[in-house]
Amino acid sequence: MANPPDGNTAELDVITMGRASVDLYGQQIGSRLEDITSFAKSVGGCPANIAIGTARLGLRSALLTRVGDEQMGRFIREQMRREGVSVDGLVTDKERLTALVLLAVEEEGVSPMIFVRTDCADMALNPDDVDEAFVASARAVVVTGTHFSRPNTEAAQRKAIKIAKAHGRKVVFDIDYRPNLWGLAGHAAGFERYVKSDRVSSQLKSVLPDCDLIVGTEEEIMIASGADDPLSALKAIRAVSQATIVLKRGAMGCIVYDGPISDDLEDGIVGKGFPIEVFNVLGAGDAFMSGLLRGWLGGESLETAATWANACGAFAVSRLLCSPEYPTWAELTYFLYHGSPHRALRKDETINTIHWATTRRREIPSLMALAIDHRVQLEEAAAAAGVDAKKIGQFKVLAVKAAARVANGRDGYGMLIDEKHGRDAMFEFARHPFAWLGRPVELPGSRPLRFEFSQDIGSQLVEWPVEHCIKCLCFYHPDDPAALKLEQQEKLRTLFEAARKVGRELLVEIIAGKHGPLAEDTVPRALEELYALGIKPDWWKLEPQSSAAAWRRIGAVIESNDPLCRGVVLLGLEAPENELVQAFRATVEAPVVKGFAVGRTIFMEPAERWFAGKIGDEEAIAEMAGRFERLTSAWLAERSRKAA
């Protein structure tokens, strides 16, 4: 594969202009939109989708449009940042709402939609929003059809075209024809793809001479040219423009025309096609454009660019949502080299793992967590002190304040908090800028593994905030009886599948030493067995190992089975601080170990004294903060020593 374009003469590779909305996708597949009961939210709108799609493929992209000054507008802005898209051209409109789109997959290739765009923010884009230096900073600008439908948005796009041409930049035109956004179909006809209109054709045809790349479906090139059949449309476009023309043909791929148009529609450049089940066609063209731009701007052959475009489109039609489903460069590369045994790519576990791991919401290169998710131990401590169990929740809030005092807004700090006693602690946690929160789902002490509140784990997880990580402790030893291992393996596999289904990260904690000898190969064998089942958690939480050799074996197992795993965090059990520091030191040559999650060493003694009334809130906070600070300092010191 080629490297991304170096763009030595520009800060950005591409700026996209036009629609930016929030898509609300019906989650009941095969239902009418009238019958949908729950929706999945994502960024939508052709230019917004392309900005994300190209960023995932390694291009430096930006979005130029408007969003509302409300939660949906902020969601788009924040998601763009998470995806690596520049928001320097994203204007906040204080008077208008962000556009919404409601969609459903009613049957294969049929997706009714409702555009909620009455006086929406993106349609208020005007020439004053288009900064010359910003547009000139990109190698290409993508203009889109809908934004030629109103005078103000048309003027904004024509200004961008003029600037781009003046600075020697490329102009790309995604025809993106939605008849009802031109007032040519009713509100219920959002899925309608073609309504002939001389007014629309006249408007779009005037854009063609300024373009370097023109992309559209058969219907779109007909509306842009005013012709009544695809071949006549291609010839009409060529008569006014020397641009490269890309004709999208759905499941048939595309044809690229880079010179004179012959009398044979098939007489063009074609890329490799991919026979994929068509699950949802919405957003496929934007994924296609993302792959095309990666190749075209990268100086690849038109055949290669078309192949990448077809592949990206194949990913999109095989999955439900738009931009969240677009492939990353690692994912696309894997698919192009290895293909897939599945016509429905959403069922390919290997590709799904790459997609999941390369689209995580944030990077966490190291993690230092205070674990306060203990239930039984604190219940026993409260009972011993003769206090109401409600005090446990109050104490956990103090632990959060202690951890926040140590973190002090710095990255890399987190916590483990349970739902049984930690609801108030979670609310306190949300008030601080921590990097990570893990929540346990196991019934404490269960062996074989059981979930705490219900064995229907998926129905619980869907209610969790999206950034909360599932944590599951399993007392698992590779020499356990076969029946016990099978039962625990099935439980972990169920949890892994549920985690992926609802889009939550997963940490699996394995404690082997309590139920058998802990040799150098014990934990590596356990991990191999779980990986063999297809269980690939984002994190492992493991007990300290007896030697550097054991850590090397663990690292080798993870690297060979899931090189995109976030890594390992050390658990502390109830080891004294000095033993934990020694355990930290033993992992210095184990790059797979990314941090620690320690609890009782930090909170147990202060908890017992606080329950007994021997210390107050501030003393408990200070004592826990001191212990957590000493451990974090020791961890960071060991990492600094290695780096030196």
C-alpha cells in the first residue's frame, strides 16, 4: 500500500463543504420507520461523512459548514475532533438547530428517511464563513449538490471554488442529489433518488467547468447535465468540463472516464469489484468518495483509486450506520490483501476487531486506576464497624475525590467503580476529567462466573454511558476441570459478544493464582485458551508475575492474537505498597503492561477507620490520596527510568 499523500505544499488534504446532520438510525431491521422504537445516533450528511471517511484513511481533512449551538451541534464538533477532522471551518450558528435525519432499513436496499432540516444550521452557510487562507490551505475542496440549492449556500461554495482555483488547488464535485432538498418531493420521499428538473440541471451544470473531479450515480450525472440517459449525460459533461468523471453504479462498482467519452458506456477505467451483501445503501457513496479521494490525492492510478473506492463502499453497504462504519486505513488494507469469507462484512470477526480497535473514542497509552469497585470487602468492613451499608456509597464518593486530587486534571488516571454501592461515586467521577472508568459485572467471588444483577448481560450494558468500560473478574486457571472451564468460557464469550454489540470496551481480569499454582506459563496458557474462543478484550487485568520471562510470554500471546489490544493493567489484590512497587519494577521490560488498578492497598485501612468514626471525610480523602500518589509516582518513576 502507498503511504498517505505528504502534502508538502498544503496543511490539509481536503476540505468538504455542505450538509452536517445527526443521523438517527432505526435499530429494528426490517421495520417501517413508523414502527421503529429505538435509534442509534451518528454523524451524517454527505460532506461530514466524507470528512470522517477520508480522515480514517489517513488524509488530513476538514469540514466547512455550520452546526447549531446545542447538544447535537456539539456532538458533531466533538466527533469530528475524535476522528481527527479539523473543525477550524465549523461555524456555530446561534439562531438555528442542527439538522436531523431519521432513517430505517425496511428491506434490502430500501431505507426510508425523513430530513428534519427546516431552516437548519448548515443551510445558513454564507460567503462570510469561507476564509480564503483556510480554503487555500487544502489541496482540494469538495463541494456538494444540495448546497447549490439556495443563494447563500451557493455563493459560499462558489467562493470556495474561486479561491481554490486561484491558489492552484483541486475542485471536487459530489453531485449528491436529494430531490426533496430541492423542494421536488414531499417530506416522506427522502429516499427518492431522481426527479427530473430543468431548474436543478441548469444550476448544477454551471458548476461543471470549474471542476477537476466529478462524482455521481447515473441519476446524478443526468440531473447535473440535463440529459436523459447516462451516456448522453457523460458526453454533455465532457462538452463543458475536462474533469475526471466517476460514474457510480452501486453493486456494479464504478467506471472512471479521464478523456473523450466514446459511444460505449463501458469504455472507461474500472477498479476491482467486491461481491458484498447489500444491507444498507445509505452513506455508501460517501464511503466510496473517501476511498476515491485517498487514491486520487495520493497520486495512485485511477484503477487503484477506483478499487479503494469500491472497497470502502462495500464496507458501508454491509453495515448499518454511515460514518461510524467506514473503514480505517488498517481495516481497508487488511481487506484488500486478505479479502473476507463473508459476503456480509459485518459478520467478519477479524475485520470487526480491526475496525473496533482502530476507531476507539480515545487513546489511553497508560492507565493508573484507583479501584473502588469492591463490594464484599467493604460490606464486611461496614458490618464490623456496626454502620449502615449506605455508608459504603458515601465512602466511595470520598475515594473519587481522593483520586481526582491526585490526577489533578492530568491524563492517564482512572477508576473502577461498581453499580451496587457506587452510583453516587459515578456521578462524582463524571465531574472530573478522568481518562477512564471501569465497571464490574461479575457476581463477587463467583466460580463458575456469574453476572451480578442478571444473566441477560446485554440488556444491562445498553444503559451504560458509552465511555464506561466493562470489567469482569474471572477466577480462571488453565488446569481447572474441563466442565468448569467450559462454563466460564461460555460466560466470557457471551459477555464479549454483548460488549461488541452495544459498543462498550471490555476489560477481562484473570486471577489464576488463587486456584492453582502460578507458574511462568499459567497465565499465558489461560489467555491462549480465551483467545482461541475469539474473545479479544480491550484490556487484560492480571496479577503480578513471578518473573520477567512470564511477562514476555504473556506479551507474546497478546501480540500474536490481538496486536491492537490496549494492553495489561496490574491488579494489586491487597499487597503492601513495597510489594507493588517491586511488581511495577518487574514489568519495566514488558511493554504490554500499560498500568495498574489497585484498590485495597489504597482504601482498606482508611475505610475501616472511617467506618469506625476514627477519622473524618477530609482525613480519609487525604490518606487515600497519599497512598494513590505514592503508587502513581512509583509507577511513573519506573517508566521514566526505562525511557532514560
